[in-house]
Amino acid sequence: MGTGTPHRIILAGGGTAGHVNPLLAVADAIRRREPDADIIALGTAVGLEADLVPAAGYRLETIEKVPFPRRPGVYMFKFPAKWRRETAKVKQLIDTQGTQVVVGFGGYASAPAYAAAHKLGVPVVIHEQNARAGMANKLGAHWARFIGTAYDGTGLKPEQGGDVERVGLPLRPAIAALAEQLRDDRAGARARNARELGLDPERPVIVVTGGSLGAASLNRAVSGTAGTLVRHAQIVHLTGKGKIDEVRDRVVQSAGAQVLTGLGEDSQPGRDYHVAQYLERIDKAFACADLVICRSGAGTVSELTALGLAAVYVPLPIGNGEQRFNAQPVVEAGGGLLVDDHDFTTTWVEEHIPALLADPATLRDYGERAWHYGIRDAADRMARQILDIADAQGAA
């Protein structure tokens, strides 16, 4: 790099895996380009970053959570002092490290980091993974030299002279590696992973997932039609924690106990409804999938499009509808279907999923269009921007 010395970078974010995984993917991309870069991850002691960041080999500094007040109450009066205290901690960290650029991924640690960097004249870079930005990134955008997004049209506007670019979502290593395998040999990747999970690579596979906590409406609609679905495909149903018993009971009522089985070593030949609470290596299930039925969180949508997988997206029906906004552009690009939660019933599944499985040309078209929409090098794109801005700051 132009300065001849290691760059000094703070990556701020955390709370959920959706914030931590992109942060770590960008950290890894920076390290690949500059092994000696001085990278500090800034988060909280209570988010997933407390475990994931040290496990990935990066230094973690923590501040307290400083959520913005959303309604009148006692916290509104406590917020200013707490904000000043945590922002001061970040300013001290920036001074001590000699930080050249602060990068935020949203979440509780990002807003104080943006404010501290702005006050000290340190460039701000933002990554926004959602179609509609959160409060922290809306604040930081005003000071940002560069904003990388997973979607067009987030509404974020950088400082004068700054840039906004759709770069995609920085992918966690297992998904990034699978994307390369699927690009080079989709059939081979499918066969290898199917054998490992106890699936038949020659028969269609539906993957159902509502995330680590599961999605009750998806679970009920799909398990309630098990008798129909197993005549057309193998189902990998990841129920979420604490929801597996209900799913098993509904599968038995619909199709009989003889179709139920597990995954991997727990899989029994001749049984096609594979149930597990969670699959740590969900990339292995994605490698086999002809169709995915899922929520439309930003990470899920970005990963499925990066892998070129056809999907039925059922947005979580809470909040301001951000999950619908995440899936909408993919569906408009021809990469899948969008179904409202209240419409996703056993009747809908019965009427649509078997017909879709009987039309492999349409499934392939959904997958190809999803692949075309997806971006697979987001971490490298972000790393290039970050190091270029750090270069310019070091030379100033």
C-alpha cells in the first residue's frame, strides 16, 4: 500500500450474526490483501461478537449498548450521558490506535463509532445489508466517505463527494466457498453434500428454514403437507430450537411415521422427510437444494442469490416490512416467489409446491436469475475501498 506501513482500521458492529459475519468476512478480506493490517473489532460484551470475533483471531474492544430512544420514558433522560461516555471511549481507542478509517456494519456499536470518527476527522465507511437502513447507519451516512450496500435504493446518502455502491453482502467463509464450488461444478457439489447428509442426489430436495429460532407458520404449512410433498421430493426441514416435536407430530399426522428421519448419521434410507432443529453447516443443505422455503432476512436473501438458489420467500410479518423489501428486488428479477405470511398455508403449499417441482425448467430459471442478481465478491469490494481510503488518509 501507498503508506508503506500497516493500515490501522476499526470495524464496528455486532449484536447478531447478521452484523458479525459480514464484519468478519471484510476483516478476512483485508488480511488477505494486507496480512499485517492492524484491525480492531468494536462491539459489545453481550452480542455474538463477544465469542465470534476472538474465535476468528481478531482483537475485540467493547462498549456498552447505546440504543436510540424510540419513545418517551426514563431512558430518554439517561441517553445523553451514556452516549457521551461511550463515544468518548471510542475516541480514546481511535487516538490510541491512530485509526485511519472506521468501518461500521450497523448495530449498537456503530453509531458511537461513527460519531467519534467524525469528531476526530477520521473517514467513515459503512456497509448496509438491509434494503431499508437501520438508525445507526442513517446517522453515520451523513459522514461517510463510502457506503457499500447489499441493495439499491436504501436511501442512504454519503457526505459530499462520497460514493454509494451496491457491493452485495460479505459472505461467511462456508457460503463463499460453496459459491465457488457451485460455479465450477454444481452437480458434483450436490452429490458430495447429499451423500454426507443422507440424501439421494438424484431426487429433488426442498430445504425449509426459518433461522435458528425457526418460523412457526412455515413449520406448520410445510409439515402439514408432508404426505403430498414426499411424493415429489426429499424435505430437509430445519425447525428451529424448541419446535421439532410439533413438526414431527404434524408430519406423522400427514404422512405417517415411516417417512420421518434425520440428517447425516441420523438419516435412514428410504425415508424422505429429514428433520433437525438446526444445521451448523447449512451450506451443505443449500448445496443439495432445488428449492428453499424461508424467511427473507437480509443475510438469507443475499446468501441464496449468491448461490443461485430458487426460493419461496415468506417475509416475517412484523416491524416496518423490511423483510419484504429484502426479497422484492430478487423476485422482480425472476429469482423466486414472494408469499405473505398469512397466505402461506397448507393450501398454498399443496397448490403450488408440487407443480413447481414438476417444472424443473422453471426452477432452473429461478436459480439462474437468482445467481445473476447475487454478488459473490462483496468482502473484496469492501476491502479495496477501505484500504484505498486508509491509504489516502495516511498520505494526507
